[in-house]
Amino acid sequence: MKKMWKTFISVIIVTAMLVPSLMCFAEAEDAEKAYAYVNIYDGEKIALAMYEVAEADEDGDGAWTVNDVLITVHKEKCEGGFATDVGSYGLFITKLWGVENGGSYGYYKNNASCWSLTDAVAQGDVVYAFVYSDAATYSDAYSFFDSVTEDDDGIVTISVKYVSGYDPETYAPIVSPLEGAVITVDGVDTDAVTDADGKAVVAMTKSAVISAEKEGLVLIPPVCLFSAGFEPGDVNEDGQTDNKDVVSLFRYVSALEKEEDEAKYDFDGDGEVNNKDVVALFSAVSSK
């Protein structure tokens, strides 16, 4: 690991990029942290898809929790848009993504309902926080992609499931295939509709957010951030993801001119190309 650090820093010096040395050390420190991903649904649309956040004990309780993840993502993408309070059942959300609706919010981790905001988070976890669009009866049904596969021609086969109800005795969620749902790409309806098994096929030609909607059913929509045409992290497109890609990405982020298509440089998938992508890619390469 020490050798990799020295190599990375040496490359930065040799390429003579005009980046403050303190920034380099800060990014190096961040690369040692764990990362989680966040989806946000604001009651009307998917506001954030698979946004990467670094481990941080934001509330100072000595653990990395769902609450910390939501504090971090709001600091970075929706400042002032998140608030909590403490009630008889513990910590609860009073504002999410700037929406205040009297407490009608939910949050899942890895497609399972959380017990509380203090649930622990680990490397690679996906936290999905949402505003109930039906704030009166909470009829919104949580849905998710059970599988997403792609062939060599960019044809994507997906399987969608949703929480169709709850067991009357155990209250455990009943998960069923979502039939008759229209697949959307970046919020636009496609011709693809799920069958009785919840499966559908859609042709993808670009990186985009895939989701689904169904008439007559209020859904917490499924989220898939699809990357097309390249292997994530293979910036120089040589078929491998290694230190050369880290250097290429660092050079690109530091350059004044950018390419029209930046998709392959957005390693963390947050829609922006910046130093966070360099840190995320270096962390991924270092962990191999």
C-alpha cells in the first residue's frame, strides 16, 4: 500500500499538475475510507441515483449509520434539505431533500426496510431514502430491480419486484414480480413493459437512469444507474482498470478543456467529473 501511495504521488509531481499539495493528501486520506451509495426520491421524481458518499461520523455517535449517510449527501447535494428530531421511538426525519410533509418518509438499505436511522452502514451499501407521495395512507409500494443484465449489443434485460403487501401475522414484506410496469430511461417512457415475471427488455445506447412506473399503482420507483459502452474505471480503454487509468483520470480532471462525452470519466456516477472520481477510482484500484 505504501508503495502505491508513493507511486501515485510521484505521478502527480512528474505530470506537473497545478493542484495544491494539501488537496493531494486530503484525497489520499479519503481513499482509505469506505463508501456507500445513495438514491433519493423526492415524492415526484428520482432526485439522485447511486451517488457515492465517503464514510463520515457526521452525528458523532461513534458509528457510520444511515443518518450519517443522509447528512453527508445533503451537505454535498442539497444543503439545508435534511433535518431530524427525537421522539418516543427515537430519531426520525422531519425534512428530506427540502421536503417537509409532517414525517412521511422512508428509507431502505440494500432493498430492505431499515429499523431506524441508526442502522449501521458498511462499504458498498446502498441507502434509498424517499418521500411518500401518499402522505396520508403511505400506500407507496417500494420497488427495486432484482436483476439487470446486458448483452454485447446493449440489450438490457431487467427484472422488477415490489413490496405487494405484508404478512398479517409476521408483518414481513411480501415481495412480488411487478407486472405491467413501463420502463423509463432518464424519466422518459419507453416501449418496454414488464411481463408476468416482472421482466422486460430495453435497448440502451447511453448511460442513463433506468426506472419503472405503473398506472394505478403508487410506487417508490426502482433505480438503476446504467453505464453504457465501457468498463467503469477503464478510462484509457485498454481493457484493464489499473494505475494508468487513475493517471488518465487525474489528467482529465485537471485539464481546462473537457470532452463532450464525459460519461467514462464519471467513475462514481454522480453526474459530475471532479476530484471525487479520482479518489474513488484510486481506492478501487488499490483494493484489488
